[in-house]
Amino acid sequence: MEYARTKCWVWFKGGLDGGEWRAGFVATSAEKGITIQHGDFKDCVVPEWRISTKEPADLRQAPAIPSDAVWVIH
């Protein structure tokens, strides 16, 4: 899927409390993944499995995380 400043939620891996989806990001397609941007975070490129363009029903429910998951590409 192509992204052009598309609003999205990003999955953050958590510590003892698990992970969570966070809103307020925009996604733009990049050469090797998806560039995510948010005013409170440094821009970075992540794999597509870490974003959702629809609000997750459960903000604590993890996406399907690949066994060889890469969390940050750039």
C-alpha cells in the first residue's frame, strides 16, 4: 500500500506492561519501509507491520509480529 501523509497508529513494544498502539502519527511510503512522523518523536522508517491506518479496537492488542521482526529500518 502507498502512504502519503496518511494518519496512522504505531505499535510500540513495551516493557513489563506489554506494548501499545499510539495515535497522532503520519505515514509516508519510503524506499525500504514506512516513514513515520510525529511532533514528539524523531522521524524514522519502520516496517509496515508496525502501523495501522484504522484505530485498533484494543490499543493493547499486538499486531501479527513476524518471528524475525525488524523494528526500525532507519
